[in-house]
Amino acid sequence: MVVLASAGGNTVPAIARLVQADEDTIRQLIHRFNEMGMACLNPQWAGGRPRQISPDDETFIVTTAKARPEALGRPFTRWSVRKLADYLAGQASRPISIGRERLRQILHRNGITFQRTKTWKESNDPDRDAKLARIEYVSSHFPQRVFAFDEFGPLAIRPHGGAGWAPARHPDRLPANYHKLHGVRQFHGCYSVGDDQLWGVVRRRKGAANTLAALKSISQARPDGAPIYVILDNLSAHKGKRIRAWATRSKVELCFTPTYASWANPIKAQFGPLRTFVIAGSNHPNHTILARKLHAYLRWRNANARHPDVLAAQRRERARIRSERQRRWGQPATRAA
């Protein structure tokens, strides 16, 4: 109203009577409009003390939070909010006095959250690229003739913690087990990449004889005499002389994953659901019952296998992602262990 009245040629006393305001206030507003334009209509007044944490201080806080305390002379491996605030306030060259809640807000605004530390391994195999390329080639060009083999275990007879739906604050309970008298077992699994079928058998231990028996079961899945390809890791029980001689006679190519890169074996992704839905949250009385539960799950899983078109689309997408990573970084990307 003041701006429109002034634009209409009214005097300051007349405008002051119109809006019932002080004449000095009217003059100040008109001067601000002449200097700032329409921005004067939003003065953004704020009360309280001026900010004591500058943008440079905030950057320093974030950098300190991301650094390991040991590197800054503190005798612990991670920060707590209290320890970080005490460290910032105790710096002689740049003391920053900040409360714990304000510190938490700054960290949250900059995307710094409390996370678990993870480990990772990078393959040091000199033939890493060649082995990964071979696995990728056979999986893409001959998926119906590609199989994966590995052991899953050790399988122990004891209560296994898990997760499941239950009433709030009333989780399922499992009895404690003080005596473990049943020993351990190993599940020798075989996976057909093209058909999305998983099968296997429970053995007492790992060994070349058990590996050879599993490879023969894979060979029987394709009895037409054409070459097949088996992906497996570098365990000594997988590469004995008898196994290599049998593979040569039977037209079976053993595609070994690089050292410390067992994630390249497609069967690894199948063992996760096996552990989640059969082992976790269980309390099997003996290994016989456990083996029955494993095979019952395998029958259900194979009956509900993914459609071949879906599998082909997923293989193409994985190949595209791997080629994009190789193009961007010049080498296949490693995975967290």
C-alpha cells in the first residue's frame, strides 16, 4: 500500500495517515524500495544471536568427523558425538565450541551418518582379467551349458539366530545349546546358470572325491557329449590330477575364479537365500533333519525358478554394467567381502 500510494504522488504525511504508521517508517520503506526493489517486501528479519559456526568451521568439522581418531592422536578407533565435540573445543589453533545436538545436525546435513565398518579384498591374481573375461564369455554365449559348483558350510547342529514376523516385543525364542556333539557337514552345491536350477548333497567333509562326484552329476545333466563349462574357485580339492584328467576326457572346461574373487562364481548368490530361509532361525535336532530341510527348500526353489527370458535379461544387464565399469576404470571392479 505504501509503494502504490507513493507511486500515485501522495506525500509522506498523507501515506502515514492512510496506513496509520510513523512518517519515518514510511520514508525508510520508500528508500529501501528505491534501493532494493521488490526484495524490500521480504526483509527476512531474524532474532537471536548471530551464527558462531562459520562455513569454514563447518567444513573443518565434517573433515574431522570423517578422519580416523587415531590419525589425529586420539586413542580410539571411532568418534562419538561427545568425543568429537571435546576434540573440536580443545584445538589450540582452531577451537570450535559446539553443542552435541548442533554437531549432530551439522553432520546429518552433510550426509555423515553412523555406519558399520566393512572389509574388502582385491584379487592379486596375475591372470585376474583373463579368468573373469572367460567366465563372462561362457556365461553370455553358452548359458545352457554353464554350471557353477561350490561348498556351503560348515553346517553345525545348533540354534541359529534369525529374523521373522512376530508380535511387537515378543520375538521368537530358541533354546540354548551347551553341547555340540554332531560335528559339522558341508553342502556340495551345483547350479545351472541357464536353467536356474540348484541341487546338491550334504557330505561330511570337503575333498577331491566329493568334488569329482559333484562334477559327474553336472556332466550327467548334459549327456549329449557336447562341451560344458563349470565355474569354481581355487580350492585345492577342486583342481587335483584326477579331476583335471576326468575333465579333459569328459569335455568339461574348469573355469576357475581369480584368487580372492570367489564372488565371480554365480552359485554364491544362491547360497544367501539358502542360509536365510533354511539355516537362520532354525534349531534342527540332527544332520539328517537338516539335510531333509535343505532338499525340501531346493525342490520348492527349483519349482519356482525364474523364467529363461528374465534370466537372459539379467545376464545382459550384468554384462552391460561390467563393460561400463571396465570402460570407465580400465579394469573389472572388485566387490566387498
